[in-house]
Amino acid sequence: MFEGDSLEQDTVFRVGRVVSVEGRQVRVSVDKLKNNSHLLFQGGIVRNVAVGGYLKIVKGFSELIAKVDGEVIEEDRGASAVYRRGVDPMSRQLQVSLVGYIERGRFERGIREMPLLDNECFILTEAEFGLIHAFVDESDIPIEIGVLAMEPTQAVSVGVNAIFASHVGIFGNTGSGKSYTLAKLYHELFELYGGVASFRERSQFVLIDFNGEYLNRNSDSAGSDRRSTKAVTGEANKREYALSTRSADAPKLPLPSSAMHDLAFWTVLLDATEKTQAPFLGRVLNSDYWDRRIGDPSDLLAVLGDMVLRATKSNDKSLDRQTVLNLLAEVQSCLGSAAPQELADLIDDFQTNLHYNATMGKFFWGPWSNYIDPDHAAWESLTKDKVVQLPIDFSAIEPGVDLIRFKIVLQYYNDIISGFSNREHLSPLIKRLETRVPDIKKLIVADDNETYNEPLIVVSLRDVNLSMRKVIPMLLCKHLYDRKKEKDPTNQRYLNLIIDEAHNILSLESSRESEAWRDYRLETFEEIVKEGRKFGVFLTLASQRPHDISPTIISQLHNYFLHRLVNNLDVQAIEKAVAYLDRVSFEQLPILPRGVCVVAGVSAQVPVIVKISSLPPESEPNSRTMSVTDEWLKPLPPEEPDEDPDDPWWIIGTTPESDDDPPF
């Protein structure tokens, strides 16, 4: 640009001068000829400075960048009192805050120096505007996510390193487009790297999907509806586990047997208390006593028979007839279909003939008119010997959950019969064992040989009951995090845990769980978000209710994609956690349109309002709101054979789709 052109541009682009400096807050007096909304320059139209825009403050050779937070009108005391118009005494002043500076052709966030009074202020040129919104470092790889909502000609890209080597939070009310934003980020990543062999080998993305939004759907019979047939990415890069507690035939999540023997696994699964139940589980898992007995059926039967004999001869009034019956019934339950008929007959025999007299505090066998007491010589043959003679093959118990459950049951009854443990302390644990083991067996399977060739694993919890919806993500994330720290000390591999609807498992308050369980759950994820970066483990959280999530977790996130938030508590939670958010961006959170979000954090030099660009229809998440005016006029499709056609969805047990809409 020639010197004359530069002078002409400065003359047109100058908007005023600095009249007040109070820390980061600067006030600029606007020239009276620059109060129009647009300016003309070389035959083109230039948008004038306004609230939410940027201006440049020139201090000698330094160029400081400020964002306009507001504007006011004040009386200009220097205006002439002779022959003046009514508008002459009025001075337009801008309230701006410093955000950074331009140095060596780059925009840097932060404050290096403060402006002086009377420094000139200018509208940004197109090149300078581009520098402010050039978020990708020269050493990083850009991925385009959308355009500026207020300036659609300006594309917005973020760096792969800046986003995916950080903890990310995506927040917004239902229907605001947060699931679409999550899918957009990872779709662009897999489009860029999905075909690279080293990326597939060295990275692992695990997506916890509470509503089944990221499972692939089959297209309609005509093949015309391609929406969500390749949600996020294609089958070559993704493996899906649609878990279900309703059906034993549903896919199961493979975990190594070492994870099954982990004390944390059972502590979480059974909600074990810290003082009594967790140490009890630790004794079971760390001892090989029952493993050695199970390997020799005759030895284990002798131990079981001895337990029955000691229970029936004990003077402990807490050991009644039901203790013995429950012990045999638990053994029968653990054996499952492998339990012989002789065991069922023995339980019936004990049910009929074994009695307990609470007054005497003694067991007796047979009718009261002709009973046999424990001091009789035949007592052992009536109790212990019958157990020892049972034809049981304990090797039929499947390794993994079933085997550990069996060991826990044996240890429990051995402890209470021996008087080592208090029944009141441990019996709630056994009750939870009975109800949760059948569910967990439907969801996970022990497999030491399973390898994931796909970089993205989607675990859907849509058909999982409420108690397991918190347990499974907790178990899986803790296992993956612990294994990453143990097996990969040099960070050769990358692990990204993506949790959609994160408030389901990261809520700070819950009336459905004990305080100890809540603390354990939160401490686990807080450790990941605080220390995971050092081990190559990163979190991506998406949630409708940031207020429900632990403030520690939200405050440790590096990058934020903030969609519309209406609830005042949610807005306040973001205000406290996101230090990068300026007042103008913050005040727009409740009125953001669908598909538009505020991008703030270490990946963005300044907070920007971005309209997320569209995804291919086949890669969209299954989160669209139904069009009632269209759907009500269509006949219902044929029901699946295993469903009752007379039952609506709320009886069948399925759940309606989330209404977290895409922006288009």
C-alpha cells in the first residue's frame, strides 16, 4: 500500500481517541463524523465499530486490541456555545476492555502495556480482523468448525492439538445443538486422521452415550433416509456396544479378567462402605483360599459341610435356621443351571426337617415329638455328611463375575458362622450382590484377548437400568484410566473419554446414593480432569446442567463450547468457571439461537460466537426433534415381533429420543 493510500485509510478508519484508562477498562471518545453504522472506503462499505466489535489503539509503534463492551453519550464540555446545534454538545463514548496486542504480524492475547490518554483508535482492517480470529498455531493442524455468527464471511478453525490435547466442556440446554457440536468436532477429526494407520493404532476414543444418539441407524427400506447411518464416523473407525439390562442376548462390553478382580470394580458395583464392606471385599479378592478349595470339589464340599455343622451346633442366637438354608440356596444360585437336583432335594430336606427353637437357642431335627438335637451322635450324618456327598462340579462356575460372587458368598457365610463379622454390617452388601450381579452379567464379559482395532468405541446406555447407568461409566472410565497409567508410562498412546449427558454421572448432589459413593465417584473423575493430562488422558463433557456438575471438574476444563443456557444457576456456574468469557459474550448465553455457541478457552485467542457448520446427514447424531405436524399424518410402522403392539413406548420400556437438535 502506498503512503498516500495508508494515510487515506488511517483517516477513514480512525474512530476516536482514548479519554480514560482504568486498568483494563478504557474509554474512547468517538469522532463526531464517525457515528454512522457504516463507512465508505475505496468504493466499499466498512462496518463501523459497535458493541461486541474490536478496535485498535495505537500507542507509538504498539498496536493494542480492545473489545467494545458498551457505549454511552456524555456532554462534551469543549463544544462551542455559539451557533451550535442540539447534537453538538453530545459526545459518543465507547467502553472497551483490552484483550491483546499485535506484534510481528501475530495477535497475542494478554496485556503487555497500557494505552495513554489521547492515543488514536482505529477500526480493524480485514487483515487485522483475520489475525484476531486466527486461532490455530503455525505448528498445529486446523479443523474448521463454522463461521462467526456476526460475520459469516469469517471462517473459524481450531487446532487439533489445542482441542484434543485438552479437557473440553460442551454445555447447553436441550435442543440448543450441543450433541451436534460434539459430533462435528469428532467427525472432522476422523475425516482428517481416520485413515492414518498410526492414528488408529495409538489413539482410543471412548464415548459414553446415555441416549443412543451416536449409534448408527439403518436407512429406510427405500434407502432415501441417510440420516445418522454413520453417526460421527463410519464403521471402519467405530465399534458400538448397545448395552441392555432387558435382554441377556444384547452385546456385552469386554473387560479383562484383571479388571474383574480389581477391588475398585466391586467397591463401585456393590456401593461398599469404606469402614466395613470394602475391607471385607479386599480380603476376598486378595486371598487364594477359596480358589484352592474350588479347584478340589471334595475339599470345598467338606468346607461347606463343616460350615453347616458349625452353624447348627453354635450357641450364637443370630445364627438361625434361615442362615443354613440361605447358604445352600446361594450355592445353588451361583451354580445356576449346573446345580444338581440333589442340591435342591437337600434344601427341601433341610426346609422340612431342620428346625430352630428360639427359647432353647438350639437346632433340632425332625418333629418336636421325636426330635434329634445337635448333641446326638447322628447329628453330623444328618447335616455335614449330606452336604459332603453332593455330586457338585464347581468348575462349571464361569470365571469372572460368577466366580467372584461365589467367593464373596462363601466368605460372608464363613465369617458370620465363625463370628468374625457382624451380619448387620455385611448383609446389605450381599443383598446388593444378589440384585446387581444378574444385571452386570448382562452388560460385561471377561475377555483377556479382546483388542479394539477401531479408534472410536461407543458405549450406549439407552436400554440400561438406572442403577447400572452410573456404575458402568464409572467402572469403564476408572479401568481405562488406571490401565493407561500402568501400561503406558511414556505416553505412547492417547486416550479420550467422551461423556455425553455428563450430569448423569458427575452430579454434585444425588438423593439416590450414599455420600461415600458420591465422593468416590467425583474424586475419580476429578483426578482424571486434574491429573489426566500428564498421562495422555483427556475428558470431553457434554451436559444440559453445568450447575449439577462438580465445580472442580468444570473449572479444570481448558476449552468451552457454550450453547444456549437459560437457567440462572447454570449461567452462574459458567460465569464462575470460565475466566476467558467477556461480559458481552456472557450476557448472550440465554439468547443464543440453535446451533450457535460461544467458543472460549485456550484454543481461542478471544471468545467468539460461532455458528457451527453443517454435518453430512449420515454423520449427524440421532438427536433430532420430531416434526409433529409431519409424523402425526403418517401411519405407524409395523411393530417388532418381540414387542407388544398394544403397549406404548413408556410400557415397553424404550425411551424417546433426546431433543438436542442439530442447528440445521
